[in-house]
Amino acid sequence: MENVCILGAGSTKYGRLNEDIIEIALAASVDAIESAGISPRDIQAGYLSNVFGVADKQVHMAPVIMSNLGISHVPGLTIESACGSGSVMFREAFANIRAGFYDCVLALGVEKVTHTGTNQSTTLFSYCSDFFYEGGNGASFPGLFASIARAYMTKYKANEEDLAHVAVKNHENGLLNPKAHVRKKITVEDVLNSPVVASPLKLYDCCPFSDGASAVILCNENFAKKSGKPYVQVIGSGRGGSPAAVQGRNDISTIPGTVIAAKQAYKMAGISAHDVDFAEVHDCFTIAEIIDVEDLGFFPKGKAAREIRDGATSRKGKIPINPSGGLKSKGHPIGATGIGQIVEVFEQFSGQAGERTINDAEIALTHNFGATGASAAVHIFKKVN
Amino acid sequence: MENVCILGAGSTKYGRLNEDIIEIALAASVDAIESAGISPRDIQAGYLSNVFGVADKQVHMAPVIMSNLGISHVPGLTIESACGSGSVMFREAFANIRAGFYDCVLALGVEKVTHTGTNQSTTLFSYCSDFFYEGGNGASFPGLFASIARAYMTKYKANEEDLAHVAVKNHENGLLNPKAHVRKKITVEDVLNSPVVASPLKLYDCCPFSDGASAVILCNENFAKKSGKPYVQVIGSGRGGSPAAVQGRNDISTIPGTVIAAKQAYKMAGISAHDVDFAEVHDCFTIAEIIDVEDLGFFPKGKAAREIRDGATSRKGKIPINPSGGLKSKGHPIGATGIGQIVEVFEQFSGQAGERTINDAEIALTHNFGATGASAAVHIFKKVN
């Protein structure tokens, strides 16, 4: 088995973008290719993640990207796993490099939905739920995560202020990220006073709808070493699933797919949660981040809210979470998000994270899921100089 | 590297189906699981192919399928590559088994579009072209393949009757396939007299819009042997790409992605085109089959039309093509088609093909592409008793 490395990374700004989906995707791809110092002709396969290309009238997007990069002979494909598409796609690209099928591939995530408007986006996103049980009965994601928040708050005596602290911390980080969608310092009071979306979740408990693209160049270690450039090694990868509908779960204060994926990834990497220096986790809603950091083993079950309040997850805390700003502030272009997290790891490890740099970090983890966690993926990375 | 085997296969009828997309997908999955004689709990990952789940309000479909099979912990994902989705997805499932990441996976393709009507289906399908250059300017697939047909006919002095012979042969085969969409014997005159869709292509030169699902169980050879059942071995796999827009190609009487994919697959299998006993190829339009069988090396360039007229591709010919009836008669549920071809190989090799059985066949090839061939995949199979 080959060691798998990230040699370059690139991203567009996340937010409301005017370019079409192909232009966005190409911008991130070119950025990653230049970052890796390779030629497009070094790319042997194109792995894309995207969910609603249909909203911009382009599915079968990979060959269009390859053709625009001047490498139309290169096979491409699109992988979809709702909001977890990026990391699920990354896992497949990882597996192909690890098995020796390719030496170097492009892993590109992209989404464009803001032009459809909030109502249409909410409708489209609801198709990512178990539509027969959830979306089709009016349960959109804010409602589903509100149920999860109520269950967690009841079981572990957490409150709305606990949720707000997650948003405040992520907005602080996102303010330092020039590519973040929502760059705005907020207070706990701002969150508590923002309009209710689905009680107990308020506007500032929810991530935005974003457009954007992120890309990384994956290669084997021999390829990476030949480049003479610093790179990041992928040392762990795990995938897991949860019952698609929230109603099918025994306990909704945890996400089973996260627990399964994390266990696999830690085992492959030969490390435990305590060895991780920082993590990018899936904070589509503030409650998700609280549950994530427990499911990933950073804190015991029911203890994360207190730790977050006490600063344990801030940039200088014992386990910094979402230094990029997370989905909450950096934004959530759903097909790109999982790759965007990995771009943050690359930037952190290659001295490009500016003021949001986590000092002395050498091991990082990314965690990304689809819908309410029906599909989840965890990856672990090591800095190599 | 592990040997990769197909232990079971299943399919719904192709056609205009009333069930929702999840019911269709589950029917084929259960069929494949029973055919393999395994329990759902033997499945370690779910690979799905689908293009327009959005048309039936369900994307992020894999976790819904896994949950309905009672294995919600199992990671799933969806792969899209337009009409080539099934084979492109199969390639990823194959790669994961071959590399040893899983022992046994479900590879399931599904599509449901007929309820949207012909106009909406045509519009949706046009998003699979390079929309900026093609679909967005009114070039739908019948028009694009009509251009390809004109180029081929001009270069190689073929005519509309040559195209018609492909349809007649595939309808003859499909008549023997109880799961085929269009089971109707037709004559060359019927084809020539059918309504013009995009000259020179007439209605009977075009495959139908179909709903349907097909599934196979993939496993390593150790798993297959333990079952004590006959199985089919996957001995070759290749992927290739072509310029996404037809206008970007030097010669449109060939599909570059097919040539690349076939070369890789033959090399991996250690065989040549002459060793193949029958093939399922991508006949979305009659002209496509003529080009395919040349690009795959069964006939020299420009010679296929004459050979097809002379019966070389009929069930008793020297290289039977599309014994299932092909996309033309069996139908074309775009996300399922590539897997449906593999189901035909399994049925042929396991004595379930009835009157359409190709006698003494031991090596088979499947060829499937997306759009006008922008993404293509070729797989080669060997019968094991």
C-alpha cells in the first residue's frame, strides 16, 4: 500500500458567487494545481464532489472540468453524499492512490445554490434527508437538528447559551479567514437575540447557504518527494453510516456514523483523539459541533458544552476546533465543504493560515457528514516537512 | 491485489415503473442479495449510481437504501457520470475490493425519470452535455448523435439502412428478455419509416427513457469460493475520457474515451478483442453501437456496418453484441445501465439467459459511456464454475 499525500490545495472564496459552477470549480482546481507545482498533465484522474449541479444546469461535470484543464482524456467522476460529499469523495481518491491505481489525482468539491434563493435551496436540501419520512413531511434540516438539540439539551442539561458559544468561537476564527462567507464578530447575546429558525436554533446557530469550490492534489509519497515541496500525509481514513431518518436512531444525542468513522480512522493512523492537535468538524448547526467533538472522542459524552464555554476549543485551547471558521462562518457549499476542511489543514501545515495558525500543530483531523449524519467520514493528517 | 468476483445479480424490469425510486432500488438490491445467497450483513459498503434522484426528490440515496436493508451502519455513496454512471461506479467498487478495503459490497444502479415526461427528461439529460457549448445552445443528445452519425456515414459511406440493422438486431434480442422495456420485433422498414427525431436518426434509432434498477454483489475470490456458488471473475477494468463537447474532438466518428478504456481493460485482462465471446455495448443510438464495436477492436474502423448487416453481431454471429437487447430494446435507466450490462453477463454465465444464451461463452466485455462518450468504462469478465 502506498502512503497518500496532499501536495497542494486551493479554494475560492465561499459565499454568494456570481460565476457559473464550472468557473468556480476551475478557479479552485487551478489554485490547487499551482499550489502543488504540478502540470495538469500530471493528473491521472479527476474526483469531483457535488450535489446540486442540476441547479446550475451542469451534471456530468467531471469531463467538463477535465476538458477545460486541457486533459480531456483523463477519467473523471462525481461523488455525492449530501453535505458529506467532499470527504466521501476524498476517501475514494485516497483509496485509489493508496492501492496504486493512480500516482496523482485532483480531488475537487464544488457547489452553487445561492442563485436559487433560500426557499428553493431549502427544498433541494430536504431531498438529502430520508424524504419519505422526513423531507416529505415538512422536516427540513433546521427542524431535524432542532430535535437533536432538544434531545441533547434535555439529556445533558445544556442550554441555548451553550449553543451560542460555538457560534461566537467560529465567527472569531472566520474573521481571520479571508475566504470565509460570514466574516462578522458576534456575541452570545447576538446569537440569543437572532430570529428563531426552529427552536431552540436561531439564525446564528445555523450555517449559511454558500457557493464555493475547494480542491486538493493527492499523490503517492514517491511523487510528493520528487516534487521537493513540503506535503501533508493522510494517515487515517474512516467511513460510517447512521440510520438515514433521525426517527430510526436509539439515541439522537450522538451520531453513530461519526463514531464508526472515527474509530476506523484512529485505528489506521495508530493514534487516539488525544494526539490530535486541531480538528475541522461538521458544524452545520451549533449543536452538531457539540455532538461531533464528543463523538470524535475529544470530550466525554455530555461534557463538551462546558469545555467549549471554558475555551477548550478556541485557537489557543487544548483542542482547537474549526480554526477556519467552520461551516458556520467560513460557509457551507455542500459539495465542497469536506475538501475545504482539508484545504484548511494544508494551509495550517504549510504556513499559509496567517493569524489563525495553530502553533506547533502536527496532527489534524477532519470530520464531515451528510444530512443528519447518515453518511460520515473522518480523515487524519500529519505534517511532513 | 485481490481477484474481484461477482457472486450475484438482480434487476427490476426496465420501463415505465410506478414504484418510487427507493422501492425500485430495493427490489434490485434484494434480488442481487438473494442471487448471491448472502445476508445484507455481509455487505461492507454500498456503491450506488444515479443521475437524477432530484427528479424523485431523493438524493443522498445510499444511506436510505442501507437503512432499508437493515444495515444503516454501512457507508454508502452515489457516483454520477451521466449515462456511464453504472460502470464508472462499478469501477470504484471493483478498485476497493481489489485493494482489499472491503470483502463484499453492493453495487447498485437506479434511475427514475419517466414520470417527468419526455420534455422534462430531455431537458434534464441535456445537463449531462457540456451545457455551455451544447445543451445551452439547444443541442440535445439526439442532435449530437445525429451529427456523429452524419460524420460517420460521410467518412465511411454508411447509410440509414446500416443504422436500422442495429435496431432490428437489438429488438430481436430484447424480445427474448423478460425484463426489457421495448419488446417488439421490428423490421428495417419499420425503422426507416419511423418519425424523424434528428436526421438521420429516427425514433427506432433511439433508445427509450426508462426507469429501472440493477444490482450486483462484488466480493473477493476467497469470499466467493467460501460461498460454494458459481461466480464470475472481473479480469479487466479500464476508464477513459473524451473532450466533453463534441466540437472539441478531431474526429467524431470515434469516441476517444472508449479506445483508452478498452486498451487498459484488455491489458489488465491479458487478452485482445478477438478473445471476447460476447459484449454488451452502449447503444444509446444505433450509430453509437457501430462506433463502439469498432473502437473496442471487434472490427476495423469503417467496417462494422457491413459486418452487422451480415449478422456478425447477432446471437449466433462471430461476436454477439447486446444479447440483452441493449439500451435500444432492454432500455436505458441511465444510472442503472452500466450495472444492467453486468447483470446480463452474470445471467449469461450462470445459465439464466434462457433463449438468448450465447453458447460456450467464457469471456464477456461490457462498455458504457456518459453523454457523447466524455466518460467511458470497459470491463472484462470470465466465467468461473
